Amino acid sequence: MKAFTEAKREQFLIELRRGVRRGAAAELVDLPRIDVLDFIDGNEAFRRLVEDAELEATELVEEALWNAAVSGNVPAAKAWLEMKGKMPTVPAQGQKSEPQPRANPFAELDNVTPIQRRR
């Protein structure tokens, strides 16, 4: 096996931060995928560095998705909401949705006296 040197490990992490998958990153540093994956499995500190590098790549995508969503890109907004688990449910095409009761915007005024309303 070729040595997974410090320089190759750093280049491997750089590739992961760019969004390259583990196996492809191993090939880019000229090492067999299985050897790199075995090294990751056997080295807890390096495994954490690998996971951090992958999270950095994910954060870049999340930021781009957020920017697209807030600029008016509806599919990006839907994807963001789904990702965060906050996507409102929409009935499937052809299904009827039950009307939701609307909250009375003046409900808090029901307990206000006429004198308080004038203020």
C-alpha cells in the first residue's frame, strides 16, 4: 500500500471540503479507496476531521439553498422547508383538503370594555 502521508491526508480533507465523496477523494490522492476507508475506520481523530470536512461542504450547499430560497426561488424554498422539517402538508393532486378554521383576529377584543376600545 502507498503511504497515506500527512500531505495526502490534508489533500484528502481539502477534496472533502470541496464536496468530493470519500472514494473519489481517495483516488484524487492516488490511493486505493479501501485503504483510505480502513484508515478512517481505524483512526478516531482523523475520522472526526473527515466528518468535519464533509459538514463544511454540506454547509456551503445549505447556504446556497438558503440564498436561493430568500431571493424568491420557490423550489429552493420548498427544499429548505422540507430539509428543516417545516414544510406544510399539501394534499395530493385530486384529493380534497379539509378547510381549516380561521382564527378570529379580533378575539382578543371580545373582553375589552368600550372605554378601553377608544384608546
